[in-house]
Amino acid sequence: MRKIPSGVYGLNRLLDGGVNENTVTVVIGSSGAGKTTLAAQFLRRGLEAGDDGVFITLDEAPRQILQEVRLMGWETVDDFLDEGSLVFVDAGGKQFSQFIQKELAEFVDEWAGHNARIVIDPLTPVLWSVKEKYEQRELVSFLLRQTRRIGTVLCTLEEHGVAGDLSTQDVIIPMYLADNVVHLRYASHESPERRDLKIIKCRSSKHSRSWHPYGIMKGAGLYVRRPIDAAQPAEHAADLEARLDARLGELPPEARAKFGPVVLENVRRAVRTLAEQEFSDIDPDELLDLILMEYEHG
Ligand SMILES: Nc1ncnc2c1ncn2[C@@H]1O[C@H](COP(=O)(O)OP(=O)(O)O)[C@@H](O)[C@H]1O
Ligand SMILES: [Mg+2]
């Protein structure tokens, strides 16, 4: 199976290189954990590589999601929409079980032969649309089987109640059916608030077993750190673009060749945005490392 890069800086090394193609990844987290942000990064990475992206939204209107991803630093999102490689399916307010049984098959046929990344954000209302456990299982299983036929799938799941308890029914079924599970643990009630993530499973891969602190920053989106707790002093890095150029210059030619014009343009844009931010919990060079790693091995 071929690994594809996640688009989340620092995450691939936890997943033994990325997620396997045509698999299903479930991302679990409470409100504000960064699920939608992560999902958008996953699509963006595929689009940059020339693949298609389908964003099936069940909660927020596409317009709202677009606004959020632009605010997070993805300024070129409209270009992909205009050229038709990025498509939104607004499934909010629909009868999900009907939608899945009738419209989905049509949709999958239309996209047959494509190599897409598909996001379902969030999957939770699909489970709630039917009552019985076996119905939930059948419905989700059918949905995931169909969508993975046209590409690599990432679903988000809402975590309710005590953070870290993954034993509720609406979490267990999708976790069981997924190939990969990422848990975003967001302690919003703590001060300072704390975010860390763990790979719960990643089929046929030697994945990380640790909790890794992660952060969210305009320009980078979600990024994942090594499992260390040492806090960094706040720092600005106005020269970040120069640092990037220096790093690119040091790369061996094979690695440098991975940075095509589109990727390079996007990395530059991200780095320019990052240069204006305050680095409070990650060293700028560490973040540059993560960004370069994403593309060097992609
Ligand atoms: N410019 C920003 N810098 C840092 N964090 C941000 C920024 N914009 C949004 N966030 C964070 O991103 C989170 C929202 O992520 P989102 O993907 O919508 O979460 P979810 O889908 O899990 O509810 C919020 O917790 C917010 O703190
Ligand atoms: Mg969300």
C-alpha cells in the first residue's frame, strides 16, 4: 500500500510516513480541538499534488468553512474551487440515511476513476440519524465502503463528555471500522489550555504510541511536536523566509526536486504568514523542519 502525506506538519512521522491510500482515517476531538482545520489541511495537501478534494460538510455551511480556512492562511482555496478540483457537498439538514442510500451511490459513480481525498466533517450526525446500534454500524460501514472507492477518506468525530474517554457508542463504531484513528485531546478548561494528540491505531504501520503536543497557528494550521513538554520562550522570526531559503539550499538535489512550483509557492506564502506570528510554544526552526519534512518525503 502507498503512503500519502497527511498535510499536517509533523504528523506523518507518527504514522510511519503518512496514511495508506484508499483507507479511512477517523479524527476524534471535542469542539475547538482542530478537527475541521486538520480536515482542510488533508484536502489541501492532495490538491497541491494534483488530486481532487471533496469536502462533505454536515454541520457548517461551505461558505463558513471557506472563511475559516482562509483565516487560517489558506488563501488559494478559491483557485481550487474555481478550477473544480475542490468540491463541497453540503449535507447539512438532510435525511442522512436517505442521502447515503440514494444520492451517495450516484455521487460515487460520478467520481469513479478519480484519485480524490474525501472529508466527512463531522460523521457524528450520521450515527445519530438512526437509532439501533446495528443500523448505525450498517450505515457507517456502507458510507465508508462507498467513499473509499473513490479515494482516501478522513472523517471527524465529535467527542462529548470527559476528554479522553473513547468508550461511548457513537465513537466506538467508527473507530472500529476505520483503518486509522487519531485522537485530538483538547483541554480547553485548563489554563494555559493544553492540546495533545495520540495515534490510537494505524493499520499495517509502526505508529507512535505517545501523546504529542500539538498547536494551531495561522499559516501552518495544525502542527504536531515531538513528545516533549519544555515550554519555549515567545519569539518572533521576521527572517523566517531567509531561513527557509537557507534550508532549501542545503537540501540534496533529490529532496529539493520534491518542491515543485506550486508547493514552493504555498510554502513561501505560509512562511511569510508565519513570520508575522508570535512563536510561543514552538521554536521557529523546529516548525520549519516540520514543514520541509512534509514535502521532502511526500
Ligand atoms: N489564527 C489562529 N491562531 C491559533 N489558533 C486558532 C486560530 N484560528 C483558530 N484557532 C483555533 O482553532 C480551533 C478551531 O478549530 P476547528 O478546526 O474549527 O475545531 P473543531 O472542528 O474541532 O471544532 C479553535 O480552538 C481556535 O482556538
Ligand atoms: Mg469542526
